[in-house]
Amino acid sequence: MKMPKIWEILRMFKDSCKGRGWKTSENEDWVEADECYHNFLWTKNVSFSSFKRIVTSKKCIVREGLSYRVVEASYTAWLFSEKPSETMIKLVYENPSFSSKIALYDLGQIFEGKGLCTRLNDTDSPVFKEFESFLRNELKAKIKPVPIASSSEINPDEYTVKEVA
């Protein structure tokens, strides 16, 4: 079975969200539900410094006609086509202000035809819960938690983050 590309998965998921009464965008990867923006960022990989900057900014671009506006994303899901680094996983996992708003999904094994998605999702986002259901039902993927390395395996000097309220 040929696996769809990440943007095809998002397009199909956003189409299914419309049936739930959630607002979506044709050009950007967000879903608006319950007056909250649920942002999807997809990447093969990203440098840790860029990841930190994006995680702390919580911004989302919304196109309205010919103009754009920047809104605060209530939740952000990172969709990786390769396994995210342990430092990124630890950053989100060990910071409650991040883990309650940020989900990490490693879709790489889905694209390899293995039908497995590892994820770190401690948010209460109904959109991300529905995304996981979509992966299970439409792509027949098994969803498993991301294994977390022990703190002794990560050098804390590699990252310092100011938590943003």
C-alpha cells in the first residue's frame, strides 16, 4: 500500500475536521476548534535552536482573503518524518507549560510502510486526539508513546529555555 505524503495526510485530516464543524485553512496547517487554534508544523528535522524559538513563540499565521494575521496557537503539533532528537523530546516532556500545549509525532515509520507512529501528546487538544484517531482509522497506524531517555542520558547544558506564560 502506497503511503500518502505528510501534506496529503494533513489535507485528508483537515477535510474530516470540517465534518465536525471545525474551521480549517486550505493554505495553512491549522484547525480552529472551540475558539482555539491547533497548529500543525511538519518537518523532516529541525535544529534544536530553531525548535526552541518556535516552541516559545506559539504563533500561527491565519490568512483571511488577501491579508494575513498572526494569532496565538493554543496548541502545536510537530509532525516529523524522522525521529525528533532526544533533546527536543526532553524539552517538551520535562516542561509542563510545553507538554500541555505541544505534541510531537514521529510519522517516519508510517511512511516506511510499518504502520507505526510514536508520539508525545500530553495535551488536552480535541483536535490532536482526533488526529490520532484519524491515523489509527484511516492509515491503520498503531500509536505508541515516544520512549523517554533518562535525564542522565541528556546533557542539560545543551539547552536552556525560558518558559513563556
